[in-house]
Amino acid sequence: MTRAEALALMQEHTQSPSLRQHMLAVEAAMRAYATRHGADVEQWGLVGLLHDFDYERYPNAEHAAADGHPAWGVRLLRERGVPEDLCEAILGHAAYTGVPRISPMAKTLFAVDELCGFLVACALVRPSRSLSDLEVSSVKKKLKDKAFARGVNRDEVRQGAEELGVPADEHIAFVIQALRQVERELALGAPAA
């Protein structure tokens, strides 16, 4: 599957601008980590771009392992010939599936997923509405504020960095830098003149 095909699939199944933005953010973080690890940037990017494409239609509030998100989406991806290691990474990003995160790709997807959502939320409340002036210390302070972006699972943010074997500060700084590269695509920062 090419990036263009993955983007079309994501857009076909996801109407929410914020959910689309989230998948683009996770794609950027995955690509950055792939580069850092000398891995296949395109494959890692596809995992980030597609990890939640079925969430809007099949949200899975019950956390059923075999129904709804992400199981429904992975079935479709398998039918379309997406490699099994990508499918396993997507399944593993939802802890309730019971699919272990063994590969670096799977561990990274889990580690960046909640963090990307949190970093975008942090940027949106800044006067600049930008990641350009977002510091790790500000992010850590916001993580302690349970009322801020309460839908973000702080335990998974912490656990993700641990599974990667990267200190939390370093992980947060790395993902901020990755998202800065795609800030315009994420509809952040000052409007274009």
C-alpha cells in the first residue's frame, strides 16, 4: 500500500478533522523514529497514518479484542495485502487486544499515540497555537494536571516511553521536534499569510 492509498483509505473512513490530524501527527512521529532507528520510513509512516482509521466508525467502547477498533480495520488491511508486521503493530497499540508489542515498530506506535494527542492539545492552548515554543517542562506540568486533556491516558504515555527504553524527557522532546516538521499539516501555528 502506498502512502497515497493509505491517506485515501483514512479519509474515506474518517470525517473528523481532529482525528485526521491525530493520525497525521502519529505518522510524523513514526517516520521520525524510523529514521532514527534506520528502519523503513514508509512502512512505519503507514502504521501511524492508519492506526486509527476505523476508530470513528467502530469506536469499540467495550474494548472487545476481536470486534470494532482496531480489529475491524486490521481485517480490512489484511484483505488489502498490508504486511502482517504492520497489522500486528496496529493491533498492539490498543492494549485491550492482548496483542504483544514485540517489534520496535509496535513499541513505537504505542509510545507515540497518546503522546501525539497530548502534544497537540498542549500546542492548542498556547498563545502561539504552535509547537515551535513548546518545551518539555511545560508538557510535564500539563501531564500532572488531570483536568487538562483528560482523555489522554497518562499511564500509557509513561508506559510507552518505558517500553521504548527512552527517558520520558528525551521521548517528549523527540516527538515535539518531529511534530514541528508537520505543524502546518496539523493546522497549528499562525495562519498562513
